[in-house]
Amino acid sequence: MKSSIRLFRIAGIDIGVHYSWILILIFFTTTLALGFFPSASPKETTGTYWAAGFLAGLLLFACVLAHELAHSLVAQARGIPVRSITLFIFGGVSNLEQEAEKPGVEFIMAIVGPASSLVLSIIFWILFQAIQPGTPFPDFFRFGGWLPQSSIIGAGFYYLALINVSLAIFNLLPGFPLDGGRVLRSIVWAITGKLVTATNVAAMVGRLFGWTFIAIGVLNIFGRTIWIFGPSLIGGIWIIFIGWFLSSAAESSRAEVTMKERLAGVKVKDAMVQYQDTITPQTTVAELVQGVFNQRFRRAVPVCQDDRTLGIVTISDVKGLPQEKWAYTPVEQIMTRGPLYSVSPEDDLNTALKLIAQHDLNQVLVMESGKCSGLLTRAEIIHYLQLSQELKVKSKS
């Protein structure tokens, strides 16, 4: 979600769009303008169809945003900070700074999303009924095979009612990381008392749904009809893409929870390299490269003066300086002065990892009694994980 554009803020939450969202907006606009609206309202002009398709596409993602906001606002109400919501090709994602710590909280956070989509569906259906009363709700087993003849506005309301109830049903599928998968995880978590076990179960079901979608997509490409999915090359590829996303996201979530379990109870001092160097602000860049980077194989080093940490200088900082200036340029001219994030040697390694992930860092300072003890890097955390896995070291929690 790094390649995204920030749009605005709601309730202190940054709202943005990923560049892939533009592709899906174009896709929805095109399919609605060329297919749905001409079929549902055949007497309008081509320009009207394209305008309606574009507006309906925007409203669709406004509904997705409402869905994600429901998750985020409930999370905030339960004391879980939410940094941002990003709309992307598969819908939307809420960037929570931490996961729920109790199964009941996760259940409420998960179920409110589909509930909000269902409420939106009812609202749009009421609006459609106000324009064209008495129209029955579509049979999902004939999805796409029947459309009411209506005005362009009525057709838009009909589409948004249908798509929101579809989003609610799809998200309730009990496979992680869908909302239904999180509901399943919360239930298993409440029964077993073990988050890792619950995540493994939900992720396994999520991967099963992912593989099922991939199989359906392949059959669609070859002209086979499966339930509500009609044979279509583009539709088949899209279903395969969704299946791949579900499967990979489920596996990533499982791996993340497993990693957190492995790091639970492990202290920062257990993973960091001891007796690390520090340098003064007057150290030249040439001395830094030769004495620290080349000989000690470090990629970053704290800059200190009189027991005060003034900054960090990294290989990236050095790259920005022409090599002919290294010999007479002090590191204070190129070092990173702030913000400086730190942990203590006694902190849990998960605390350090969370800090690194939140601020997209390669390392954090390790401070003890107000003095710098060194740095903890991503590489050291990865090395600890690899070694503990190879030696089958159990968690200390």
C-alpha cells in the first residue's frame, strides 16, 4: 500500500487510493457503460451511459470506503489506533496499528463491515423502489440474467443495492482474511484460547476458498459455467486473480501470527549485536566507510556526543554524497537527525518489530539509561527467526 495517493482524513484516519484502484475504476466504468446500463435503461445516449458508469463506479468505492470505515471506527472505539484506509484493486484495507487482543473484539470488528454493506444495500433498494415500486429483488442463482427496465437513476440504485448485498455475502465467506474468516477465527480463538491455532484454521479455510476461486476461474476461461459465474475469459481471469489474492493473503496472515508467537517473550538484547560502535559528529565520512561499514560490516551506526545520541548515519545517507567529498565531510552533515525511534534492551522483540514496521525503518536505536546501547536491525530480527526455527527454539512466552 506504499504506492498510494492520500486524499483526505475522516475521524483522524488518512484516506487514500492505491494506483491499482484507477485500473479497477476504469474496468467498472467500462463494463457498466457498455453492458449494464444499456441493458437496464436502453433509451439513453452513449454519453449518459459513460457518465452513469463512472458515477456508479465512484459510488461503489464510496460504499467500500464506508465498509472499511465501519471496521476502523469500531477498532478506534475499542482502543485500537487506525492509521489509514487505502482503496485498491480488490476493494479496501484498513491499516490497524495492532490486532485485536480479545476474540470478542475481533468478532465485532469483523461483523460490522458486512453489516454496513447490508445496510447500504437496503438503503439503495428503498431508493430504487421509490422510483420503480414493486420490482422483486433479483434471484442470485440467475445473477446477471435478468435486469429491470428502469430510468438511468433507478438502474444505478438497483446496481448499488445488488453490489452491496453481494459484497456483504462475499465478505462473510468463512475464509481468512475476509471478514467471515475473521469471524471464524474469533470463534475458534474463543473456544481454544489460542490465537495461533485459530489463525491456522481460518487461514486454511481461506486458502481453500482461494483455490476454489482459481478452479472456477479456470473453468470459466474454458467455457464452463459454475453456478452464478458465466463462462467468460475476462471474468475467469478476474476470478483467478481474486482466488490468488485470497490464498496468498491467508498464508501471509498465518505466517505473521506465527512469527509474532516465535518472538513473544524474546527481549531486544537477545537479538541485537552486542558491543556496537558509535561515532562522533566530527568523524569523516571516509573514516565511517573504512572503519565501520567496510571492516565491521555494519550498514548504520549511531552518532553520539557526550553520551547524547544526536542521530543515525546509514549507507543510504552516504550514497547521497559524492565520493570525492568523503575525506573532508563530517557525518553530522549527512546523518539522519530525527525523528529517532528507540527501544530498550528489555523490551519485547515484537515491540521493536512493530515500531520498525509502523515507520518503515531498517533499524531502531536501543537506549539504556538514556544512553545508546546500539542498534537493532531488521536483518538481526530475521537472523534470530531463522536460527530459532532451525534449532527449534521454543517461544519464551
